[in-house]
Amino acid sequence: MSRHCQVTGAAPSFGKRVSHSHRRTSRRFDPNIQTKRYHVPSLGRTVRLRVSARGIAIIDRRGIESVVAEIRARGEKI
């Protein structure tokens, strides 16, 4: 599975590495993905999410219930 956040949708972006001699080679900017477990009272169980650091802040601000409802509305299985 790719490094993809289930909350924000953050995915790797691509760019160039530039050496001292100014030669350019491809590189990849990965989001800071963490695997976190959250207890969801409405489901009565614990869910495991792959979220970015920004996604964790969104869950802290809005609450796990609303975030899980949004993910399920998109049709993504939890």
C-alpha cells in the first residue's frame, strides 16, 4: 500500500534532487504517515488508520466520530 493518508488524502509528491554540480535526479517527498489506533464508540470497536501528522491534528480537532463518518461516506472500508 502506498504512503497515503486516509484522512487528508496526502500522497507522495515528486521533485528533483540537485547535487553540488547541479545535476538533477528524481526524488520523492513522502508525507509523514503513522499507523494509529482509535477507539470509535459508535462502532463499538477500535479502528486502525494510516494518517499523516496533519491528519492526526484534524482528528484531535474534529473528533474521531466525524472523521470516521466522512471516510465511510467516501466508500472507504475501515
